[in-house]
Amino acid sequence: MSVLVVVLAVCAACCLGFGFVLQQDAAQRAPLSDFLSFRLLLDLMRMPRWLGGIALMVCGMVLGALALAHGQVSLVEPLLATNLLFALALSRAVTGQPLGTQGWSGLAVLAGGVTLFIVAGQPEAGEAVTDPLRQWLIIGAVAGLAALLVLLALRARLVMAPVLLGGAAGLLYGLQDALTRVSALRFAEDGWTVVVATWQPYAVLVLGVTGLLLVQSAFEMAPLRMSLPALTAAQPIAGIVCGVGFLGDRLQTDPLALLGEVVGLLAVVGGIVLLGLHPAMPRGAGRFERAGELHGG
């Protein structure tokens, strides 16, 4: 395991976590008529705090891309999931809410899950799958599931819509990370002239903008605790599926290792839920009451 990859991924998680808190604080003040509209992004661009959050997010994405250029998706994604720890740390500093049993338990479970998955799986780079059908089936399945969650969010109760949108955004970000690694590997082998002639960099841009719109709409509707856990849990799962499915990432497959990988991922999700529901996470400003406007009252 490369120490550089771990450091880059954790620094990326730090920037992402801090950025999400600043973005949600600004998004909750945006007009609800902008829900799932690109007007939302235009309105948010007028808010300095949101721009600061986006700047941190961009830094996190750049650091994450550097980590993906040097390490496997199956290694980087669980480390990026620790962004929730940093989001909670900033929220705690703002609210003064102690971590308590729930916070420390969530921290231990999330950190333990990430460690267990990496130690049990021992992610290694392998040969990328050259079968385009397999690649497109996996990409289509991840993107299709994200689209289904968005459709369900449009029909769901208010309390569930942010969760579904966060999950959809996480799936797209996981897919974006996988395609980022494809572009990084191609750049290392052939340079920019070849990379810009392929479709992956443009897909990364489209996925990033679409995911950003979904995240900000979720942040606009509800407290951070409603959407960030779903986003943080879905992203590594989608990334690992893509990494193993068509990027050639190899994980240990003996029964004991598989058990450790499954338990590790379940612990990651469990820790994310515990931290995401912690009282220190921002509650928002009564958006549920205002969100009734979206559904006619």
C-alpha cells in the first residue's frame, strides 16, 4: 500500500467533508423553486460561503484524482468515505456538541470498517477489462440505478427525497472516480493528446456537474444528516464495483478475506449512518416546513 495514496485520499476526504458543510449551510438559503434546476447552481454562485465550499470540494476532487492516479479505486474509495469524519469535526466545532457515545462509536466503526476492508481485501492493480460490453453494462447499471433514485425522489415523501438524491449523487461520484482513474492511466501512458480524444474526461465532467446539482438540491431540502450519509455510503460501493468490474482491481477472494471485506463494508456503512445522524451535524433552518411548497403546500 502506498503511503502517498493514503495521504492524498485522506486529505481529499478532509477537503470534501469541510466543503459539504459549507455548501449545505448556503444551499439551505436558496429558493426552493430552484429544486433540481440548474438555476440553483446559478443562485448559489452568488453566496461566498458556497463558493468557499466548492473551492474545498474542487481541492478534494483534485487530491482524489491524484490518489486515483497512483492507487486502485478499491483502495481510494473507502478512504474517501472518511469525509464524514471531517464534516462532523467542523460541525462539532460550530455547534459545540460533544461527540458522546454515538459519535465515538461511529468514528470507531467507520475507521475500523475501512481498515478491515483494506487489510482483508489487499487491493492490487490488475489488467483492465477490455470487453466494452462488460464495461458499458456496469456503467449503465450504476447510472441507471442513480436515475431510478432520482425518479423515486421526485415522487417520495419529503423526508426520503434528500436521502434518495444523496444516494444517487454518491453513485454518480463513484462512477466519476472510476472514469477519472481511466483517464489518469491513459494520460500516464499516452499524454493529453490521446486523453482529450476519448469520451471519459467529458463523462467525468458531466457526472460531476449532475452529481453537484443532485447534492445541492438535497442540501437545499433538508439537514446535512439526511443526505450526506447516503452520499458517503453509495460512493465507495459504486467505485469498488467499477474498480473490480472493469478497471482490473484485484481483491483477495479466499473465504476469510471475503468475509472481512463484507464485514468491513457493512461497518463503513454503519459508521456513516451513526455519524450522519449525530446531533452535531447541521440541522438546517426549517427547510422541511418550507419544502412543502414543492408539493403544493
